[in-house]
Amino acid sequence: MKWIAIAFIIAAKFIVPVLIVPFPFAAGWANFVLDTVDGDLLIPLGLDDGPYQLIDKTADWFTYVGMLIAARHWKIRGPVIVLFVLRTVGQLLFFLTGAEIVFFFFPNFLEPLFLIYATIRHFRPEGVAEIYTRHRVGIWVFVVLYKLQDEWITHVGNIDRTELITDLFS
């Protein structure tokens, strides 16, 4: 029974990124939530960390491709392409070396930028370019600060967020 749950979660990790192309807002955020909780589900279900990391990083790259395709006509397509290439280099280095620290040096700025833009686009489609332009400095400061701390916690410190949050409030 556990393997059915594992198979379902892994399938979702590859299906949801495809849905980002037609549904950037809903599927983008669904993917973010799934990617946040998948390890907390898959590893206790019995998937070893080694195979999990390979599956997770491969599914992440599918997500980046979905974001790249979805943003092909957006005002931010230039930065999206650059951030896609940056993270792809990190992904390749991880697959070649197995060293998670490469993700800190090749951070995933693509996902938070994409989610912010997709959210603005979803709620204010007629003004998305103007809103982004007006707030781009704040958006980029948030993206960089958020993602650098995230990459450090996840790939350098290897800190479990559940434990971190629990420790903060206990």
C-alpha cells in the first residue's frame, strides 16, 4: 500500500509541472506546495534519500521547463531564460558531483520570480507588466533574500524546516 502512495506522489511531481504551462498560477503554487511536502511524505513511506534526491531534482527540472514555456510571452521572459540556465547548470553539477552545495551557488531564483509574476498576472492580468515594473526592485530583493536563505537551510545547513519551526516556537 505504501508503494501505491509513493507512486502517486512521484507521478504528481511529474504531472503538475506539465500543468504549469496552461495554468501557471494554480499549477505553479500546487507544485510549490507539493515540492515543499514531498520529502516529508515519501521518505517516511519508505523511499530512501538517494533515490528521493534524484527523483526530486529531476522533477524540479521538469518544473523549470514548464515555467520557461509558460513565461515565453511574458515581460520577464529574458530573466526567466537566464534563471533557467543558471539553475540548469546547478542541476547538472549536482547530478555530476552529488554535492548539494552547488544549489547555493546556482540558486533557484526562477521559481519565486515565476510565482510572484504568475500571481500578479492571475489577479491583475491587464496591469501585470506595469505592476511588475513599478515593484521590480522590491520583488527582486525578496526573491534573492528568500531563495538564498532557502538554499542555505536546505542544501548547506541541511536543516529540517519542521524541526526548525518547532524549535523556534518551543
